[in-house]
Amino acid sequence: MRLLLLCCMLTLAACGFRLRGDYQFAFSKIAVEAPAGVPYLLELNRQLAGIQQLQLSQIGDSHYKEALRLRLLENSSEKKILALSAGGRVREFQLERRLRFDLVDAQGREWIASETIVLTRDFTFNDSQALAKEGEERMLIADMHNDLINQLLRRLQSAKGALPPPTKKP
């Protein structure tokens, strides 16, 4: 049994697998600028505040002028009909969440140029299970919000410094 466990561990180590670990950022202060109505803004702020090496600043704080600005430029959601039954009733939906953001410093230099994260989830619908399907939809939306936050944090982690200015073409 121990030999089998040892073989599994060696196989995982040999393929390069490792746990993600803690987030490591090239900056120490960040402020989030977002339009009103971003449903996962509170959770994003909570996650950022929980990262030990990172100080979350708010507008008016003494550190705000030094902080990088994570600007949530566009946040949208859409629910599309994917399939109809023979009787014309909806059988399948697609949920879409879209977030466009950038990361700039106090001088306006881009650390991350405008990027868009798009998430989609499909789910079936049945009128006879309407309450259960509404609950499933709420759970999918909450899962998508968590996924958006995780993807956003991974992209912030990849920012290593201000991007060079775009070159002018002759």
C-alpha cells in the first residue's frame, strides 16, 4: 500500500503538478474602482483584504495615491435561450458573465491593458421543476462570480510592472 502511495506521489511530482499556493503580487497596495451594482464587489474586496502582503486602499485613504488602481470597466450579464421544446417552451439556457478590467498606477501607466473575462454556463430548464431550477441558476451565478474573482486574482498575480508605452508606427 505504501509503495502504491509512493508511486502516485512520484508520478505527480514528475509531471510538474504542484498546489497553487498563496498569491504573490509585484505590488503591495491596490484600490478597486468599480461602477455601482457589481454584485461580487464585496467578495472581491474581502478576498483582496485577506491577502497578507497586499494593502487594500479606498478613495480618500492616505495610501490611495500610491496604490495601483484595479478598474472594473464593464460588468455585464446575459441569459440566452439555447433550446426550445417542440411545444415552444424553453429547455436550455446559457448564462454569460463578462468583466472588462485594467490595472493602472497613479501616473496612469498600464500594468495590465484592458482585458475581458467571459464565463458561460449552460443549464436545462423544466417547468415542473421551476423552483429547483431557479435555485440551480442562483448557484451557477454565485459559482460564476467566484470563478471571475479567482481568474481576476490570477491575472493580477501575473502583472510584473508597468507595460512599455505603445510604439508609434511610421
